[in-house]
Amino acid sequence: MSNLLLSMAALPLLALAWWGFRRSTLPATRPAPQPVLRAAASLAPAPAARKETPTPDALVRFQWRTEGEMEPDKRERLLAAIRDIPHPPQALQRILSPDFLARASSTELREVIMGEPLIAAKVLASINSPFYGLHTPVTDLGQAVTFLGIHSVHSTCLQHMLAGSFKPKLPGVQRTFDTLWKASAIASEIASRLDKALHLPAQGTLATQVVLSFVGLLATASVIPPTGLSAWLQRDRLGRARLEQDLLGLNSTEIGHLLLNQRWSLPSALVADVYGGGRLMVTAPQDIDPARVPRLALAHLCARLGERLAMGQLASLETYSPADDEALDMHHLRACLALPVLSRLNEALHAPELLRAVQQMQTPVTAD
């Protein structure tokens, strides 16, 4: 009996010894080598997640008003004021047509401009001014295209065609209009160069879109009380929009849309892009068609940079980075910067050719 008990007590020890022996003879099972995984990860690093920044309270509280939400009396007064703004030349329709923008050549642009002799003279005068810094005077629009590029000449032509619709009635407000035209020119030049550097689709239309984005500001400057023009223009985009809605019922983006769409009947796709760029101040990129976001973001950025440079609020683009721009009107734009097509935006903004062009164009504004 005692032998049986001893045998039973020894069984667990024998089993344990057997398990230890089997384990020592089996091949070791180890996880995949970590250095291989790290090497693979280094070849294709996962993009760092962009921290979501909550929308600032000032933007959340701002109620963007549309024409349908206006008080009837303010609506009638504003529409009457807009009706007093003259139509631009008929040639404007041609140079903004989708076909022209898609295939415009220097010959076609020259034909359109020469059909408006006064515009042609003003375009040549602008191109030969110190603003563009040409070392050799040009006497022909073909030469101008050679020196500046077709998109810069197209933008200059567009600005002069629009200028006839926005002539200040009081000498004291000329400085405000000069500043807006200067901002438009700087913004369109930046847009033209970014358009090319970032290889956006539909090359050349971004500068056109940016020039037209100033129509709302010019129209607003035409109807706002002149005594408050200087203070109005110096405000940030959100501050201006609040004041515009208080005084006129709509902000300048909505006013520009009324003029471009209802009064002038410009191409609907182009007008929609101008309007979308203006609304980016209050519209999150996830609420926009993804295919449109890069162009709307760049148009919004170029317009704001043109304003700041023209007004002396920004000395140059040398140290400017959109990702570090904490202005309220740039909040939603910063969320667009993770898009692959905008990955080279900083590099394009700091290109030596662009910096030189902007520096040349930052000449002091003088009243007539």
C-alpha cells in the first residue's frame, strides 16, 4: 500500500519533468523581428494626425446672412444701390467665358483687348509702370505676354475692365479704391504663380477667380458711407463682414455674388468658385466637395494675403506660413493644409521669383 502511494505521489513530478524535456526539444516560436517592421515603417511613414482645432467662438456666433434673410427695406435699398453700378464692357463676358479661359492664347487675348482701345492703353500703361518692374518697356501686348505671362496680362486686363464700374464719386475715398486695386493685383499675381507651381487643374483660372473675389469689396466700398471707409478696410475679414451686415444687410461676399450672378450674369461655375472662396471663412472643408477644396482654399489665401500686403499689415511673405496664421478668417483654411495637393504650398510661397515679384509690387499707394 505504501509503495502505491509513493508511486502516485511521484506521477506529478514525472509529468513535470516530461513537459520540461518536450519544451526544450520543440522549436522556439518568436514574434517577427521588430527591426524589419521598423524598417518597413520608415519607408512609408504614417502621416501625423492633424489635431482638430475647435471653431473659435467668434466664428460660431457669427450669423452669415443671405439675401433671403434680409429685412425687406434693407434689401430694396441695397439692390437699388447695386443697380447703379455700371456694367463692365461686353468684352468682359468673352475673356471670362469657359472656352476662352480653357484655351486662351496671346493672339486671342490681344484681339479682345485691342477691341477696347481705352482698355488696351491702360493695360500697357500698367504693365510699363514700376509696379511690375520691367527693365525693358513694352509697346505691344504680345511683348507683355512674353515678359509677364498670359495669366498676369489677362488679370491686368480684367482689372481695367472692372475699373470702369467702380469709380469713386468723392475724391476723399480714392485711396481706399487704390488700395483695393493694389491688393487685387498682388493677390492675382500670387495666385497665378501658385497655380503653376502646385500644378492645379484648369491652369490659369485661379488668378481670374481671385480678381473677381474683389468685386464684392469694390461694390461695398461704392455704397458704404464714405466717412467709415478707412476704418472698414483696416478691419479683419470677420470684423468687416459684421460691419457690412450691420450697415448694408449683407457682407461683401454676398454683395459680390449678387452683382456677378444676377446683374452681370457671368459664367455660373466661375461665380460659384468666387462665392465658395469667400465663404471658406465660415465653412469647414468637410462640408465642401473635396475636388473644389484646394482651389477655394488657395483663392481665399491669395485674397487675404493681397489685402494684408497692400495695407502694410504684412511686410513680406519671407517668413509667412499659413499653418501658423492664427487669424480667425484663416481657421478653416488651416484645416485644408493636410491635402496632398497643398503639401508644397510653403515652398511655393517662398520661391525667390514670387518673393521678388511681391516685393516689387509693394509700392506705396498714392491718391490721385
